[in-house]
Amino acid sequence: MARWGIVSTIKASAADILKFAAYHLELGASQITICLDDDNPEAEAALNAHTKCRAIRTDRAYWRETCGYVPKKHQVRQVESASRIYRESKDLDWLAHIDVDEFLCPETSIEQALMGMPASAICARVFPCESLCVEDHIGLDPEITYCKARPKEGQGSKELEAALYPTFGGMFKDGFISHTAGKQFLRMGQGRIHFGIHRAFHLAEDKSKTDIADPPLPGVELCHRHIESWEKWLQIMEFRLTKGSYREDLGKNINPASGRVSKHVMFSSLQTSGKDDLRAFFEEVCLATPELRAQLNAHGLLRSYALGLSQKVQKHFPDFVL
């Protein structure tokens, strides 16, 4: 038996928080800890009424106990909270740190996958697949989340990217708008462990960090609903460009000779003449068109998941009205 849990620092609507929690409760999570990055009384009450959930207000007192100060960057708040919950959780075998728009999708069960990890493995990495948007005119089932998967090792190439995305292929790794690194489960009781966003570390007494080996968790993907719709993407674009996953400092190590372009440069430049160029990018890369789905399927890279989020909220949080 492998008891597993999730920790997530979230600033979102009560509905989105409870969809995330309910989905993973249905998968078999023994504990879900939500660190509320903003006051959310409705989500807090619903979570704390559930025996397997806990909502934590991250107020000044919380941060004083956690790291002695209030981190300005939300990424720092995420990893500090995740590391604290790792230290405090005593009744779990594994803990995952994922975001509110990420959903674990196992072939069988999370428990079976974790039980199959070698006893020597401290960390298990879950690689992402990135959701595609479904617009009404396409005629697809809105209850299905269609995703592009990462190419297998040796399959990924700029030639494949160019075949999938004729205009924009080759500029960004695997055709993913967000991260390709994935997230991690950590085995509990391993001493001074510190979560990062996409990796984990052994933390020495002098605060120096040593990376932890992270073999993949077989049979599990992380469905990342990074872009829900064209409208929501536009609404959050400025935040992501300045403070989130498209910010300028994340592309500083890209070699210009590689032909790759940082998300910050790409999306900033696509907006210089209005929204037409950005919309063209969205339609080629982010939209579940018949052409893209056929190409992804031909290369074994199309995924479809029936997440059933609303139904799971009704089951696990019956008093909450969506």
C-alpha cells in the first residue's frame, strides 16, 4: 500500500479549487493540502469539512513560522509551503507538489504506480501532456480534454515540430506553451528535502542544495490545462509575461543559434501589431483542430481524458453549488 497526497498553493476561484481537490480525491489521494494564496472563505470551509482535505490560510503568522518572511514571488511561496507540508506530513508515503490546473492521469492507479518504484527512489517525476482548447465550432465533446503529449526520447526533433506546427514549429520545445519538465512525487521521511517548482533538493546545514535523482513514474501523465480558452489566455497574458511562466528571465539561457525563442520574446512580439498574430499562433498550436489532432495521433502524441470535474465536485463536496 502507498498512501499519497498532494500539496498546492492556489489563488483561484472556489470552484476551480474544489474541482482540483475532488478530482484527486477520486483518484485515491489520502491527503490534500491547499495553501490559500488569497482569502477564499468558501473554498476554505468546503475543504476543511472534508476528512481528507486541509485548507491553510497563508497569513503573516504562517509565513513567520514557515520561513521568517513573506516571499514576494508566488513561485517562492509555492516551494516554501510545499516543503513545509512535506516536513509536517506524517501519515503519507509520497507527496506530490502540483498546481491547480494540473491533473494526474494514471493508466491504472497512482498507488500502483508508486508501489512499483524502486525502494531506492526518493523522487518520481511525472511528465506533462498539455491540453488543447476546444471551441464550439469544432464540434468536439466539451467534456473531453484533448492533449498533446511529449515526444518519446529520440522522437522529438525540430522536423517533427515543423510537421505539427508549420509556421511556429522549431521555436519552442515539443510545441509546448508551458513547461515540459513535469512535476514530482517525493518519498516521505527522507530528511532535509526541499521542493522546487520542477525538481527537488537535499538541503545541507549550510543551505547548499544537491539535486535528487528523479526517475519517471511509469504509466502516469500530468494533464496540464495551461490554456483553457482564447479569452482566458488573453486575460492572464500580462501576468504570465511579467510574473509567471512567460517572464523574461526564464529565457536567458536559450542559445540564439538553436532557433529557439523564449516565450517572453515570442508572445511579446506577437502582440506588437494587435491580436491577429497571437490568434494565428493560438489556432495553429493551441486549438484542437482536426488537422492538429490527426497529426498528433499519427505520431502517437494525442491524448484524451474525461476528467469529469463537475461530477466529482458533486460527489465529494455535495453542499457546494457550481
